Amino acid sequence: MASRVLILGAGFGGLELATLLSERFGEDAGVTLIDRSDAFTFGYAKLDVMFGRTTREAVRLPYAEVVKPGVRVLRETVTAIDAQARRVETDAGTHEADVLVIALGADYDVAATPGLAEAGHEFYSVDGAAALRDVLPAFPGGHVVIGVCGAPFKCPPAPSECALLVHDVLVREGVRERSQITLMMPLPSPVPPSPSASAVILEEFAARGIDFQGNRRITALDPAARTVLLKDGDPVPFDLFLGVPRHRAPEVVLASGITEDGYVPVDPGTLETRIPGVYAIGDVATAGVPKAGVFAEGAAKVVAARLIAERTGGPMPPPNDGRGSCWIEFGTGRVARVDIDFLSGPEKTGTLHGPSAELVAEKEHFGSSRTARWFGRTSG
């Protein structure tokens, strides 16, 4: 009898895993893919929405378009996870599996930074990005603070991209000369695994008069004083605060009892949890790699290869190598790529390519190829 594979979460990891098992086993794939949302959005598309280059509707990819042999896609909200029994409760019923894969991502905890909701704007969700679409062009000038409220966080280059794109907007609107832009992060550099990428970003910041402040720990915003409060340092005044909220595993995962330090620990090479038959991939897991979609996709490939080997009696695949590429927007129509290797060698490495206009097309192909693969679309 075919194994029942239950995948919680239809992000990069969940979609790729379901696709690989469907490609290999067809109608016998036995996959159930559950997500509480009705559509997927690429993470990088949020900046496109935020800066008015597209609309939120244009970047939505409905899960109804995921039609693959042997795969059921259900819109349900997970309410309880019994990992030992590989049993999951949702708002629609109970699901039992032979293999359980937790790919529920990381949630944003806006309340963990007092004052953020009242005095600032978060730009990491689709809703937050869409709300800023009209705010930025109307900004009359002043101090823009882009603040990362905690680590780890998704897509480490994104706050730097935001700073560079904010600069472009302020120039376009004619208010850059009477404005300041400050980026505050708890990390020591913009992209710590890649000193070359960090150096180029800091050069671009310097050329644009953007102030980078690393190792800054934001504790709260003071709505009345319009200041950022720091663990070490004096309050910093702002006129517009764009925040990356603290991240945490979804509450249902925390309640399941399988987390440590807020996330699900896994074997970095296999993505297995300490419970047989239970895997965790993507942002919900502590796997020794950045929290970014490309690494969730890589983890899905490893899990798929292991499940295929188990079912067919073939040899086990090599361990996860922790390799992936992230694109960084530099504004003015230029994109760079950072090739990151977290697990295959003795040290973490990151190699920068660009920035250049040529890499814009490569980034676009990254999105369009996955849109075609997962959703069957030839464009959009």
C-alpha cells in the first residue's frame, strides 16, 4: 500500500515536495497538502507590491491551480499536531499519516515589539506591504528607520533591499535631500555569510547616504515620542518606521511539544525530527541554514529523495548540502545574486555575483519556472 504523506504548509518546501512525489509516483503519491491560505505569494513579490510595481492580486497564485496526480490540496487550518502518532487535527477534521512533514513556516509576532503596531509599519507580510504602497509616495520627508526587531528572520537581504528602494522612492518624489535613511539590524553586517555581498551593500549605502547600524537590538517603539528604543543606546527619533517583526514558529507547532528555542530541531542532513517518520522543512525548522524559500525547496528535495528511496528500496541520497542562491535588489534596475553554502564544507560561504542588469532576467526566471512547475502556469 502506498504511504500516506501529510504535508502541513504549502510554501516553497511543501509545494516542491508534493510536486516531486507526484512526478515519481503519479496517482500513487498519496500526498495530502494542507494550508490555511487560498493562495501562495513569492516572498520577494512583497517588495514589488510595496513599491508599486505590481498589485497584490497580480502576485497571488491560487492553490486551486495546483492539480497534480496523487496530490490533494486542502484549505484547512491546523489546530493540533500529535507528532508521535502522526495525527493532525484541523478545523475540518482529523488526518493521519505514515509520514508527516511540518512546513508551516514562521509567523510574525508584531506584539513582541511594543509600539510597533501603533507607531510603525511592518513590511514582511503581503498585507503590510500593500498598506505601504500609498504611504511611501506620500511621505513628506524626514527620518526613515528600517528596523529588524529580532533574529533569525526570513530573507536576510530583504531589509537592505528595502533601504535601497526607499532611497529610490524618496529621490523620485523629490524629498531625499531632506530625509535620512537608517537601517538597524541585530546582525553585525547586512549579509553575514557573505563578506563580499555585505561590502558591496555597504558601498552602495555609503554612495546613497544610507546609515547602517549593525548589532542593534530594538526593544520597543515609543508612539508618543516617535522614537526607537534600544537595548544598548539612546532612543532614535523617526518619522517613518518600517519594521521586520520578530519571528516565531506558529502557535500550533509550539503547542505540539516538539520545538526547542522556538523552532523544530532537525538533523540538518536529513531534515528528520527526533520522532521517526516526522520531518520539518523550511522556516519552521532549525536546520543550520537561512530562513529563505530556496533553502526550504532544497530541504524538500532531500526529503523527497529519502521517501522515494524508502518506498522503492533504492539507495539513500546524500545529505542536505545547505546550498542556495538569493537575489538582492540594488535599485535602478540592478540585481545581484549571492550563492550560499552552509553545510557542505568546513565553513559557511557566500559568493556575490553582480549587481547587474543582466541578473534581473535570472531572478524573473527563478519565479516563472516555479510558477510553471507548481501551478501549471506558463506566465504570471
